[in-house]
Amino acid sequence: MSAITRDEVAHLARLARLALPEDELDQLAAQLDVIISAVAKVQEVAKGDIPPTSHALPLTNVYRPDEVRPGLTPDQALAEAPAVEDGRFRVPQILGEEE
């Protein structure tokens, strides 16, 4: 695989609308070349007989079926609230009076 050139980095920067200084183009070309080489090595190892996976270990569904259970009544839920107003929790105002 050929090394990525400074002109290719400049072209990519223009496509991405990045204003890169001239001194960064050579540095980024070298870094991108290392990245492309690493991807090429992974592609060499990834053979067609190995199925793609998203996890190294098998996953098991940990969800349980939904069950209807008794909940709190409004009075029970509000019983320990520090402040109640009109049958609801009263909380400090954090926004202005704009409506």
C-alpha cells in the first residue's frame, strides 16, 4: 500500500472544510499512513471464514416479562414530599416567569 501524500491530506482537509496550516500537512500524512497501515493489517487477518461479531462474548437477554404490580396511590407518593401543591410535588422554580 502506498503512503498517503501531503496533497491527499490537503484534499481531504478541503473536503472536510478544515483549515490546516501547511506545517501540519506532513505530520497528518504520516499519522494517516500509520492508521491506514493498521487497517490493512486487520483486513489481512479477517478471513472470509470468520463470521463478523459485535461482541467477543455471547450476550443473553436479561429482560424479564412485564408484570403488573401494585403501585403507590397519589396520596402515598406525596406523603413524604417536602412540599406539595395542587396534588403535585412542589419544586423550586429554576426558570423565569416567561410563559
